[in-house]
Amino acid sequence: MDIKVQTSYFYQIRNFTPNMVPLSTAMWDPKWFYQGVQGKPYMDKRGIINGLRATPFVPDKDIDCECPSCDHSHPDSCLFLREYYLQLQRLDPQDILNRLKRIVEFHYENYPFEGIGTAVLIFHEAPNNPCSERWMVQKWFSSFGYPIEEFVPGGDTRRPGESLQNS
């Protein structure tokens, strides 16, 4: 099974279709995203599974999330994002793609869907936030020749170079 990988944010899950598997990259998820305990998945009434986590993409707890000297118009100046990108560079791209594929395949085997299975890495911030970790995740995927897109309702997707950041 071929899969697609995208990025999005929690608010957009309401626009997902059953072939999309949201995977939280957040240190802490919104309470509605899981059932009782963070990491306990459930199927919502539209057939979207909620509560799954992409733990390799969760920022390490030892990375300082406070950016008092950060120029928010230039994410490259953000110490947190630089350290987060170093964290991503320690990941094995093929292992990550295999994991994402297994998650989507498991979802399909248990809850058949139409369309291309899509693993969606979920962030708290909207795509117009230049300090979102999504930019580092998109950069990391592109660095090994697997560019990923931001999910936009209605099927409009953009690659990182065509990001919504400046829209």
C-alpha cells in the first residue's frame, strides 16, 4: 500500500476523511483528542481515529521551548527550532516511513477506507505560525527526498516551498 504523509493542526481534524490518520506530535494533546488518558485512541462519529501519537516527532523534554530572543519572523533564528531539527536528524528516515506505513495499513485492515491512506502529523500551531515545528518536520522529510504537504480542506495541498506561511 502506498501512503501519503502530510502535516496539519488539531483544529483541522474536523475536516479529515476516514483515510487520514492524525498522529499528534505535541508534548500534550488537547483533552478531546484522546479518551480519558493521553495516548488512548478512539474512533469519532465520522470514522476518524483520534488519540494516536507520533512520539519520534514529539520535542525532547530537554529542549528549551522558551524563545525570548527569537525573531518570530525568521524561524531560523529560533534556538528551539534549531535544536528540534537536530533531534529530527537523529531519526532514521526509512524507519519512520515504515512505521507510518504500518500505522496506516493497520488502520485500513481494521477500518477499510477509500482513497490514499494518509498519515497526518498534527501540530498545535496553525500553518501561518512561522515558529511551528511543522517547518522543521517538512524540511527534514524534504532532506531525504520525501517532500510532504500541508493538509488544506478541499484537497488543496502545498509543498513546503509553497507553504501557507506567507499566505
